[in-house]
Amino acid sequence: MPRSKLATPCFDRDAIAKAGYDDIVIMAVTNSTEYPQMKKEADQPVVAGETPIVIF
């Protein structure tokens, strides 16, 4: 399974903006039962690269 480190960009935000699209991303975990150690943080405003949203 691929792994990423904190604040590793998954998308090229500049390319998305240049193409005229919003850089808002919806994250859906459809197999959460396979990851019982996963903890979702409370809904809150987030800052890219700073605010954790899901912790394993």
C-alpha cells in the first residue's frame, strides 16, 4: 500500500487553479471497517499541511 508523510501534496494545486478548478477535495473512506485503528478528527476548519483530519 502506498504511504505518504505529513504534508505530502497529493495534487498539484497550481495546475488545478490554472485550469480554473477549485482545489477542494472530498475524502471518502469506504472500507473503514478494515481500519479499526482509524480515528476521524472532529469537523473543523483546516489548514493544508497543518491540520490532521484522519489519524491511523
